[in-house]
Amino acid sequence: MDALSRRLQAALGLLLLCAVLVPCMPAEPAAQASAKQVSAKQARAKQGEAEAKSAALPLYKPPLRGAPGGRVGGGTRGMPGRDIFVLAVLAPDHTGLTTTEQPSLFWFISAATSLPVELTISDPNKVEPVLEARVPPAVERGVHRLRLADFGVRLAPGVTYQWSVTVVPDPARRSRDILASGMIQRVEPSVELASRQAAAPDLDAVRLYAENGLWYDALDAVSQLMESAPGDQMARRYRAALLQQVGLGELSEQ
């Protein structure tokens, strides 16, 4: 056997040895993938905070009271014969605060649907829900507002309520419901905040509410500005900044 043949044979043997000793890379565990998604959301939230500080955008400071609960849902779900869509409440991943007795709550759906959509508000101290309502069909794509004043619902101070939006694909099989929910608690406003609420909302009010941890008041104020002036790009930037800071930046992109 000449030198060239010996080198070829040695190289072939080395390749076979590597194939035996080097296993295939295992699939990424689901827990690791989930942790990466959480880390990515946290990174986007920190990026939103940094951008807010540098551009004088509203900076949301979560309350320090450590109220229990948070946001549920907001992911994509597929249904037989229907497109995948996103259903999410515009709420932080902790109990959001409001100083308003009858606040507005906002939720988002990424595609129009003719399926039943239900709205619910629950008081942990009561057996029956505070509110059970159905959105008139068909529900359009986009952000929707739930005005508690339209239903005569009033929030008591100090109570942590859960509110939810549910798409019902099959009324006979409620286990298939697609649900998104958040938490809200009413607190008493300071003198400064109470005086601000008596005036029309503006960008300064949005920043004031956000800095005081009043998520629902800040979101409602900026939403009123967007409705009164649909072409106001600064108001849109404000809402996008708020959503980014609570891990909902992808909704503002949609």
C-alpha cells in the first residue's frame, strides 16, 4: 500500500470514529425555550424603558405594593378551520392600578371573528361575576375598549378584580375557550392626580399616571388622545412605549 492510500484510509477511519463518538445535538428542551421567550420579553421591556428615558416618553413604574396576580394569555391559538390569531388584554403582568371608579379596559384581537366574544369582571369576594357581557358580532380586528360606565359597574377601592376576554369556538365545549385576562385594583388618588383628572387628558397626564404606577389611567388617557386626533403620531408613540414596557410591544407593531 503506497503512502497516498494509507493517508486516505487513515482519514476515512477518523471520520468513522467521529461519527460514532459525536452524538446528534439534542432538541432544545421546552423549559429552555420558554425561559428564552421570557428573557426576550424582559429584554424588550428594558429596551422600552431605555427608549422612554432617552426620548421623554412615558416611563411606567410598576407599583411596589406587590399585589397578587397578573396577565394571562396573549399568545396565539389555532382553531379547526380558522386562522391563528392573537388575543390579549392590554394589561401589565402584575395587578394594574387605577384611580377611577369606572375605568376603561382595553383588549386586542389580531383578526376579525364571528365567534362569540365574552367580557367578564370578577370580584374574589363574590360568587357571581360583577360583569358578564357579550360583544356584538362580528368583532373587528384591532384594539377594543370596555367602558365600565356603559354597564353601570363600579370598582370598590382596595379590591383586586380579574377581568377577562374570552373567544368561544364551541359553546357546547367550553374547555376550548380562548381566554386572556388581567388584574385591576382601584386606589385613592393623590391631590395632584385628582386635580389632573379634572382636566382634559394630555401627554403630560399620560407621563404623570405612568410614573405613579397607574397603568389603566395612563393607557386610557393616551387612548383618548389617539381617538381625538387619529393622526397624532406622538400619542401613538406614547402608547407603543407603554406596551413595550410591559412586554406587549408586539401588539403595537400589529
